[in-house]
Amino acid sequence: MDLEKLHEVLAELDPEDREFILEYFEGENKFLNRMVEKYGLTRNQVIGRKRRILKKLKSRFFEAF
């Protein structure tokens, strides 16, 4: 049930945000360097974006409860 809900809320994200957050959890340490290069962001900007996306996911995930 929870896994299904997670898939649903991931699907509701903008495609770029979904790709961003999925890449993050594939390899956290490598992720920061890769995303800095890919998006031209600083490490702090990458961390901030990750937090904003996770906040959206959390909000949407718990809406149903």
C-alpha cells in the first residue's frame, strides 16, 4: 500500500524533479558531484532542491491519511 502511494506521488512530480530525486537516492555521495556538473548548481543548491522535492513528496504522500 505505502509503496503504491509512493509511486503515485512520484508520478505527480514534474519529470525533471522525479529524475532528480531518483538519481539522488541511487548513489547519494556520487550524486552531489554528478548533479553539480549536470545542472550547473552548487552543492548547496543541489541539497536545497532535494529538500524542496522531498517536502513536496512528503506532503502529497500524507494527504491521503
